[in-house]
Amino acid sequence: MPRRWLAIPAGTVTIGSPEDHLDAIAGVQHYPREWFEDETPQHRVTVGTFGISRYPVTNAEFTDFTAATGYLTTAEERGFGLVYAAGYWEERQGASWRRPAGPYDSVEDRLDHPVVQVTHADAAAYAAWAGARLPTEDEWEYAAHGAAWACWPWGDDWDLERANTAEYWAKTPIADFRDWRTWWERRQKECREVPATSPVGAFSPAGDSPFGVADMAGNVTEWTATRYQMYDPGRRYDPVYAIAAGRYVVVRGGDWMKFRYQVRTSERIACDPGYANFATGFRCASDLAGP
């Protein structure tokens, strides 16, 4: 099998977060438990054998795809991508996968970093060209923590040196939005909004999953193939989740802008499939060991 592809064996997998885990994180950071309630109930799912790319798709690989096909991403066609600026997300004219932060940026010196500024359709188009597909949400989580649940790919003890997150760059714990703002304002002054992605596999093997899959926590948030739904339709969730159900797509893994509780293996976010920003990318999967 090619080095970049890993075979994940069939198995019955624990998906979602334990109730006591959600109680614990609600007590140590600023988001209420309701924000994570869609990770419950924890349940068992049978997943067949599949292949998954060890790393997210890189700028170099996406360059090969566009050179071979002439493909234009959604951000290139509409003329902007989303960038987090001084206070919130903004539509940055000229931002695309080639220039994630805008016209002054370029990926030419970051070809081994994950591609960003791609929509769900862009990711699916690349995967089809490569003879692959996007992983389902269950496949993604299984590859991230193995058959038994774990908070992060390497286990239940946080280590900021094992993943590309805001805490890695800040070199200090970040537990609330105020701490995060302090870090972000300092980074903006030093680097503007150039994405703080890292070469794929830069945190291997310490940050790898039990299967050896890299960058499942941090670096870039990743598209999956799964439409967002509640795990238990009979359970009571915040009404905002119902708005996203069936319309949005699940993204997983968190990214370089997030802190520890936003890069957990069971953290799930509903995302508009047309959304493209400078922190979201993807990896591929296959029904076989690799395409």
C-alpha cells in the first residue's frame, strides 16, 4: 500500500462523547454544554473496511489536480474567500486556495501544507479525480480514535506539542475567548492573517491516531461526506441544531485557530457546504485500501 494511504479494518466503533466528559468540559471553558450536546448519545456503529489518506490533501496535490483538469474552485469563481480578520469573519476579495489570506498571500512556500479555502464541492471534485471519495463522519471518527473512544487521537491527556492549534502557537493553555483574542491579536500583528497551517505530518508520530493517521486534531478542519443529523432524533437538543440538520455537512478535527476542546475526536460542527475559509481543508477515503 502507498505510504500515504492506510487501511482501517472493519469494526464496531464507539462514536460520540460520554456524558461525564461533556459535563467536565462545560465546567472548564466558556462554551455551555448545549454547544456540545450533539455529540450525544454515545453509541456503537459498525464500520466496514476502508482506506484513508494518512494526511490532509496538500497544496502541491491540489496544484496537480487543477493543472490536470483546469478546475476552478468556488472561491476563485466568486472572487472571495472567508478570512478571520480583526473581529470576525470577512469576505476577503482575492482569497482562494492559491492565496488563502488574500492577494498578498501565496502558498508557493507552503506546498506541503494542507490546502484550504475549499468548499465541500471542491473537496469532492478533487477526491473523484483522485479515484477516491470523502470519508463519512463515522469513518473519520473511527480513524481518529480507534474502536474505543478517546478525547484526542493520542489519548485522554492534552499535550499542546502534539497538534497544530492556537495553544501550540501561544505556548500556553487557552480556556476562553478572552485568552484566544489575546493570542489572535498578537499573531495578527506579527503575521497578518496568513494561515498558521503546518506541513502535513509535522506532529507525527506523537500526534497520530492509533492507526497512524496524522493531523486528526488541529492543522485544518476537514470536510466529511455526511449530512449533519442528530444522533438521536428523540433526544432534546438546542433548536439551532434543527436548522442545520439535513442542510449542512459535518466537518471534523478542528484547526490551527482552535484550542484543545475544539479539536477533540468527537467534536462535530455543521457547516454550510458552500463555505470556504482559510482554516478548512479535507482528506480522502476509499472503499478499498487506497485508490
